Amino acid sequence: MILIISLLVITLIIIILFSFPQLSPVPYFPTNKKDLPLIVKALGLKNNQTVLDLGAGDGIVIFEAAKKAYKRKLNTKFVAVEINPVLILIMNIRYLFHPNRKNIKIVFGDIFKMNYKKLLTSNFSLLTFYLYISPWFLERVIPNLKFKISNFSIVSYMYPVKSLKSKEKIICGKNKIFVYN
Ligand SMILES: C[S@@+](CC[C@H](N)C(=O)[O-])C[C@H]1O[C@@H](n2cnc3c(N)ncnc32)[C@H](O)[C@@H]1O
């Protein structure tokens, strides 16, 4: 009986966390697995680079990219920022079993209130952001990054960043991948 009640409570908490826009204004939709190889290529993994996934979901992209970096013996750092505590929990469990966990950081927080400079290692000068958030949120988050960090590239899944149109390169997978260097 206690087990059933506990399961019901947990299910209810999960439903609430995924339903209330105040807790997660951009709903959770994972990146299409078929596009992962193209996305990882678009991230342009290299040494002394930090890749930040803003709104990382269950970590599908960041963990796959970290696996590739590990195989290629790169020292690339990966940061996954997420606001939904259930997804944070899932990422932390996956983290425990990841071969490249020493280079992965999982951050529970709001991408609009984040102090990005605090997340970065000073000698890691190359910055790449992966974004799969709605177009209006994209336009809100970009000026925030520009203001705080001078040089970075962006890989945006599904949605273009209108304000960076002049730098745009489009990769066509199952869905479009927009790259800004
Ligand atoms: C469309 S999903 C993408 C998930 C993941 N990046 C992927 O590619 O599979 C958007 C994610 O952004 C998260 N999110 C929404 N608003 C956020 C915010 N203000 N701060 C941090 N994460 C946020 C949601 O919880 C959701 O997991």
C-alpha cells in the first residue's frame, strides 16, 4: 500500500513539474536521435573548448558529444543547464555511468538568470552553445550571452536565430540545424 501511494505521489510530482509553465516555460522535447551525429559534428569538438547545452533535457546531446570527445581523447568540457528537477535527476543518474564524467558538469538553474562566466574554466577559450528552445526564448537568451561573453558559436536545433542571420549555416537532418560561428 505504501509503495502504491509513494508511486502515485511521485507520478503526480512528475506530472506537475512537466505541466506548469512557471517551472518549465519551454516544454521538454528531446532532440531527434537520428540527428545526433550531425549535431555532434556541428559542435566542432576540439581541445580547450566548452560546450554548454542550455535547457539540456535528459542530456541526450551533451552525453553523446562527451562520449565522442572521450573516444577522440579531447579535453573538451561539457555543461548541461536545466530547470526541471526531474530531468536534473535523470542526468545525474546517467552521469554516474558516463566514461567522460570528469569533463561533464550538470547545473540546476535558469538559463535567463545564469552567470555564465562562473561556469567557465579560464583557460578554455572556445565556447559553443547548443540550444533547442523556442524561437522567442532564443531571441531572449542570445543578447544575454552577447552581453556577458564576447566570443562564442551557437548550434540551434529546429529554430534559426534571426538576429544572427548573416552568420547562418544550415545543416539538413530530420530537422534543421542552424550553425553560427
Ligand atoms: C525542447 S527541450 C530540449 C532538451 C534537450 N536540449 C534536447 O535537445 O533534447 C527544452 C528544455 O529546456 C528546459 N528549459 C526551459 N526553460 C528553461 C530555463 N529557463 N532554464 C533552464 N532550462 C530550461 C526544459 O525543461 C526542457 O528540458
